[in-house]
Amino acid sequence: MNNEYLKCKTLGGGSTNGKPRVFFTCHPADFERSFEKICADIFAAQNCAIFYTPDMEYRIPQEDMEVDIVAMNLVVIPVSLKLLLEPNRAMDVDFPFAQNHGITVLPIMIESGVESVYARPDKFGKRQYLDSVTTDPTAVPYAEKLKKFLHSVLVDDDTAQRIRRAFDAYIFLSYRKKDRRFANDLMRLIHKDPLCRDIAIWYDEYLVPSEEFDENIRKALEKSELFTLLVTPNLINEENYVRTYEYPQARSNGKPILPIEAEKTDRKELEKQFEGIPKCINAKDGDIVTQALLERIKKIATAENGSEPEHNFLIGLAYLDGIDVEINRERAVGLITAAAEAGLIEAMEKLYDMYNAGIGVELDYRKSLYWAKRIVEQCEKDYGEKEGYTLVAINKLAFAYGKNGQYSATYKLTKQVYELRSKVLGEDHPDTLISLNNLASTYSKLSECQKALELTKKAYELSCKVLGEDHPDTLMSLNNLATAYSELGQYQKALELKKKAYGRRCKVLGAEHPATLTSLNNLATTYSELGQYQKALELKKKVYELRCKVLGEKHPDTLTSLNNLATTYSELGQCSKALGLTKKAYELSCKVLGAEHPATLTSLNNLATIYSELGEHQKAFELTKKAYERRCKVLGEDHSDTLMSLNNLATIYSELGEHQKALELRKKVYELRCKVLGEDHPDTLTSLNNLATTYSELGQYQKALGLTKKAYERRCKVLGEDHPDTVTSLNNLATTYSEFGECQKALELTKKAYELSCKVLGEDHPAMLTLLNNLATTYSELGQYQKALELKKKAYERRCKVLGEDHPDTVTSLNNLATTYSELGQCSKALGLTKKAYELSYKVLGEDHPDTLTSLNNLATAYSELGQYQKALGLTKKAYERRCKVLGEDHPDTLTSLNNLATAYSELGQYQKALGLIKKAYERRCKVLGEKHPDTLTSLNNLATAYSELDEHQKALRVRKKAYGLRCKVLGEDHPHTLTSLNNLAYEYGKHGEYQKALELTKKVYELSCKVLGEDHPHTLTSLNNLASIYEKQELIEQEHASLLRRLWNWMKNLRK
């Protein structure tokens, strides 16, 4: 570097040769107070060369930056408020340049209280800094941190000397400063040939004008095997150092001279000024340049050292850090990897650090893990299992497993480190406490929440004792303790601790400190867990606004807040608002972090979820698929986040009605979670529950019941009977029994789930209100409509109060309430509520949302029950057409609409039209759902009804028999739907005049109904009525049968009352 504008400072004024290159830049006002001190601090830790411009206002020309600054190993920037807020070269030019060229930047805090401004995305963002002004007596000393950082980034003198000894030959490259671009091109051309890979090149890039400058040139020339002269017209058009010193010195030393012509130059003038100069070689002919170069070097690189691991490693470091060669990271990684694969621990450690931190390579946790494993294996082989060096390697491996989501492996190693630290350092040592917290965190990741709680309590108590209640590490432990309670479903306890943590951090750190804002966000999350969404919304708004102010709108933590805010709007049913915020978060995350960053992929997943909630399942599918594929690429197929995306993809298939595809993916997720997380992990149990749900959607209720039982039993064991997730499993089990037609069993379980939920979550929690609604539905299935009405009224009123009248869940309650009024025969009341539900759904979710179309279908049914069949037909047509457009012709919901449309035509007496549609519905369901699916069997039953209405009783009888036989096989003889088929079959025999056969079957229906549903169930009483009718037709009404009619008459009178 033969530059006027750059000066250099070295330890003791020594030579810069072989030293790592550091560039110092700052705000002009900070130079005097920071330069000498920071130089002294750096020299105390590392022998390097520190370059700087004496005038910090001097604007370095871009062409010089591309040559001089790009060669730096490190850029050091002292951080002050002036640097952050006032225009200056260091912040506006030097820092962005370093970032864009992959040069490591070390910010050193020289003023306190500027951290918030520092962390803004348009400043330094999340980049770590060293704090030279901290007053925290418990913090690792600044000098120690600086030393560790410099040793990790800069190559020390010993390593530099090792690298230089590894080169096969040295070339001295002489050129004019004006021709640096050609010099760099020539270096790259030389090293492009594999035979020249291990040749070092000296040129004044590595030298600085000083009183020893001529001496440094002399020494460099002495060590070089070849003097290469870059020839351009600039070499002969004026007096220059190359002509007056470097060329004569090379001739004097008897060095071979190789002139390489980069631009056409006057040969006669060249020979006149450079006596004895050989014939020039054209720089544009790379092969000739390389051949001439090798011919003139006595000791050349012929890849003889290529098999020596240490040699490859050292040459790789040279290319990584630009030591006597240009920076070439691709070649560096190849060489270091070859050394590591050959068993060199030093090379393995370098690759671990590079992939873990993204130094010279793309950040890749899987590759980092690979090398961490290799390090441990090699250390155990070389040093033994218990040697200190091996233990350090084990700690690295634990960290790498955690980064890859492999928490079982992390646990084993973290426990080992904790036990050793306890033994060597003592239980109260801060490092031991960190290990204890890490171990607790690992238990949490493994979802051993009780164990995590015990260790977190211990860590918090010891931290209070050793560090004090207000120490930042203690407050972190307090926050961890609150999180442990949350994971156990003890949200009220978690709330108390999170309030305490937030209050203490406000006092100790200030209300706008990033750690305080994290506490505030955690507090908001707990309010969400408690179902207090409005309170959560207020706090999340506050966190987002403060993070925008303190950190900036594009800061990763701010983007997390934006995502959290969107989630809360979604919980409040404000999906359009949530969509706008989630889109913004995703777009900013792509811009700030990159499209494949894990945080960006989380935003993408959230965006897909919102589209799904809005009923735009196709859009949701595309985004979920994209998120899954990117997570597979970035994190790996087995990573927990990737499995979450795969699970979401299965859910979308279910929503699209493609249950078989959903089943395949659910199976895959469950198997992978069993393998990766273990059979009892909460996420695995969630997959088991989801798998059961999909079997249920496919009508395979027996299979669903077995899995749902297993999920419930495992959750009871792992999480406890009172845990919210266990209560969810209990509710699912009740639902499965209900699908089986075991309504009494379903009622018992739903009651238990409701009572537990009230105890754990409180009466107004949204999850509890869902259970209340389910309990009401179960009473309906048991024919206890009045009891169902009371509970549905309560659920609707509580949801209005807690969630608001417009919330989708509240609208669902309104629909359910209307259904119960309909069951009670209060059809006008039902119509009014169904109209209101449809209008609200239309307003909140939009005309084409699946829930709105369900409301439209319900409205048509309500008109039908009032005998307004023409009105019902118009609405049913509309529902069918909209579902065809939105969901597709073969979606199960669309086929339900098709079936309803057929019913509407039937009610209008258009039986032929109805038959055509029912046939279509049956055929489509056979294709989409399978012949034995419960919905397909419903269509089969409807087909028989259509034949019967057309007086085609022989066909009707044949179809009734088939429907009954399949329902017996699929659902069981006692299932309510099977009893319906049996009743229909009896009816058909009656139409054929086979009254004795009809009587036998109707008796069987009545007896089974009494057993399954109870004597007072409306369906049982309908069977009783049918039985009486058959007796009447057979003129068999005798004394023993009169009681049946009297009982029926009394029931009808009570119903009218």
C-alpha cells in the first residue's frame, strides 16, 4: 500500500509485513479521544497493523477503497452518539463498504446510553459490540472480550509465519499505484492455475511508506524467486519508485525478471528506461503467462503438498484472510475442508466457527453440527474422553445440536457439561448457573416441563443469592421461570412472574430497554394464553410502537412484534387486519433478513395461516408448500420447524377436502416426530391427535378412536390431567365417541373436559366456551334440546362479551343456537338467528368465505323448515354455485351442497331432477371419499329415498339394503345412522306390503334406540310412532299395544307444551 492518505500504526513501530490488517475509522470528533486508546487495547491483545486516515473527514476515492480497504481483515469503529446521529464517513461510507465486501466489523462502544440508537436497522442493527465503558463488575472484562474476539477474527503472528512457510514460492509483483486494477487482475490470473495455487505474491498492498519502507522492499525482494513487472504506459511516462528503486534492486539481487504487458507500451522507451528488460508477455494470454511464470521459478508448486492436511489448511487460511495472496473464499473453503476431512482438528474447528457464524461462507447449522461431531470424535481419539480439550469440544457439540433442533442429543451433552462445572467450579459459580439454565432450557425443548421448572427455580434462587435480585442474569432466570409455568399450563402463575420481571426490568434497565420490551411482549403472550385478547392487543401494540421508536421499523425484534400483533388480531377474529400486518412483516423480513432466513420462513408460515383463516385455502396451500420446501432446504427435513410446516400442509389438504393426501402427510409428520422428538413429546402427541382427526374425516372412526385414546392417555402421563392440551385430547375423545353414536359416553367426557377447563382456564376463556358449545351439542345429540338451548344461549352470550358479536366464533355460536331452536320446532326463531349469523359472517369474513357459505346453507335449511321451499331452493343453488367456485366441484362441502340442492328439488316435488343430482352427489362422493365413507352412505340413503319418491320401490329396497349393510359394517349395528338405515328399510318393506317384515325391523329399531339413545330420545319416540303405525295398518291394535299409543300421545302433548 504505497498511499499518501493511509497511515499505519504497529506495535513498537515495527514492520507491517505478515501482520493482520485492521482499518480504524470514526467520527472526526472522536479521533483524539479514541484512537490511541483503542490502538493500545488492540496491541495488548494482538500484534497487527492498524491503518487509518489522519483526516477522518477525507473521502477515500472508490477506486482506492476497492484496492486498499477491501484488503483489510477487520474494520474497527468506536461508537458514540455523534457517530450514530451526525453525517460522517465512518458510518455513511466505511461501514456499508465493509458490510458489502464481507469484511468483519468491530464496533466498540465508547459512550453509554446509546444502545437503542445503535441497534436501529439503519445503524448497526443486531451486530454485537464490545462495551469499553461498562461499569458492571460481574461482566467479563472488556480487555478479555477484545482479546478473544481478535484471536477469533485475525490470524496471529505464529499462524501467519506457519502460513508463509507453507508457500512453495514467492513472487514480487511490481507496479504503479495507478495500475492497481491490473495488478489485482494479474494476481487472480496467476492463481487461477492449480499449479500456481501455493505461490505467494508480494506487492505493496502489504507495505506502507515509512522510514523502513526501502528496507522492507529489499527484504521482500530477497525472499522472492521471481520479480514480475506489470508494464503499462504509466511505467514510463514519469519518474516513479518502480523504475528508481524496485527494478534496479531486483537486477542487483540477480532475480529472474518477467515483464507482463497489461496495456500496449512503447518498447523502445521501455528498454531505454529499464535497462536489460526481457521481452514482455501479453497479460491477456493466461496460459502463456502461467507457463512463463513456472519456467522462471526454481521451486514451484506441483501439488506435491496437496495430500498434507496442515499444508492445505494453512494455504486455505491464506486465501481466507488474504495473507500474501488475494482473498478467494471458495478456494479457502475447499482447502480447509480437505484438511479437516483428513483429520486435522485445527481445520475442523475453523470450519465449525465459519459455518456457525457465517464467516466466509453461508451460515449453515447442519454443516456446523457435522464438524462439531468430527471434532469430538477426533479429540476423543487423540486426547481421551475426559481431557479438558475434549470437554470444550463436547460443549460445542451440544450447542450445535441445539441449533439444529436435536434436543435429546443436546440434553445428554448439556447435562454432562453442567455436572462437570458443578464439580470443578462449584454449584454457585456464574458459569455453572449458565449451564443450569441451559439444562433447564433443554428440558423445556424436550417438553419435560416439570423437570425444567425444578431446574429453573433452582437457577433463579441461586442467581438471586449470588448475583442479586436485580442483576440482568437473575431477571432472565425469572423470565425463564415464568415461561416454565406457562409451558405447564399454569398461566396465572406465569402472569404473576412476568409482571414481576417486567416491573423489575423497568426499574433496573428502563421502560424502553430492549430486554424490558421483551418482558412486556412475554406478558402480552400470557394474556393471550389466558384468552384475554384485548389486553394482549393493547400490550402488543405498545411493544411494537416502542420497538419502532427504539430499534427502528426494520429491526428483527420489531418484525417479531409486528407478527405477534397480527396474531392477536387473528385471535380477535379481525383476519383482514391480521393479513395486512402479516404481509408487511413478511415483506420486511425478506428485505432485511433474506427470503430463506428462519424468521422470514416463520412469517411466510404465518401469512399462509391467515389466508387459511380467511378461507383462501388455495393461496394458503401455495404459501405453506413454499415455506415447507424452503425449511427443508435451510433447516433440514427433520427440523421441528420443518415438521410444523409439513403438519400445516396436511391441514390445508384437509381444508381442501383432500383427506387421503392429508393422511399421508400426517403419518409422515407423526413418524418423523417420533424419531426426532420421541413418542411422548407434546408435538408428537399433537401429531397423533391430528392423525386421529384425519382418520375421522375419512370416516374411519374405529381407527380414530384408538389413536385419540392413546393421545389422551399419553398426555395425562406426560402433561397431567389438568393441562390445557390434555383437556383438548379429552374433548377430542368425546367427539370421537359422538361420531361412533355413543352419545352418553361423549356427554360424560365432555362434561369432564368442561369442568377441568373451567378450573384451569376460567369460565370466560375462549377454549372453555368452545367446550361449553360442545357440551350443548352433545345434549342435542341425546335429544335433550331444552338443556342444549340453555347452554348454547350461555355460550353465545359469553362469546359476545369476551370476543365481541362479530367474532367468527360468536357467529358460530349464533348458528348453533339457531339449530337448537329448529330442533325444538321454533323455526321462525331459528330463521331470525340464521339470517343474523349469515349477515354477520358476510360482513366479517366476506361472501365467499367457507363459514359464510355454511351460514347460507343453514339459512336455506331454515326457509325449508318453514315450508318456503322456493326461497330455500334459490339459496341452496347459490350456496352450491359459490362452493363450486371457491372450493371446487369435488370438495366435500360442495358435495354436501349438491346433496342439499337435490333435497330442495325433492321438497318442491321435482323428484326426477332430485334423482339426477343425488346420483351425481353419490358418484362424486364414491370417487372423492370412497364407497364406505359415512357421507357417501348418506348419499346412498338419499338415493333410495329419491327412488321411493318416484315409486320405484324395488330399486329403493335394493339400495336401502345396501346402505344398511354398509353402515352395519362401517359404523356398527347400534350406531344412530345405522338405525336410521334400518328404519328406512322397514319403511320400504311396508311400501311393498310386507308388514310382518316391516314390523320385525321396526321393533328392532325401537329396541336398539331405547338401548343406545334412551327411551325419551326423539328418535326413539319416532321409532315408537312408526311401530304403532305398522300395528295400525295390520289391524293388530290389541290391549297389549294400546299402551304404546297412549305413551306416544302423551309425549306429543308434552312436546306441544
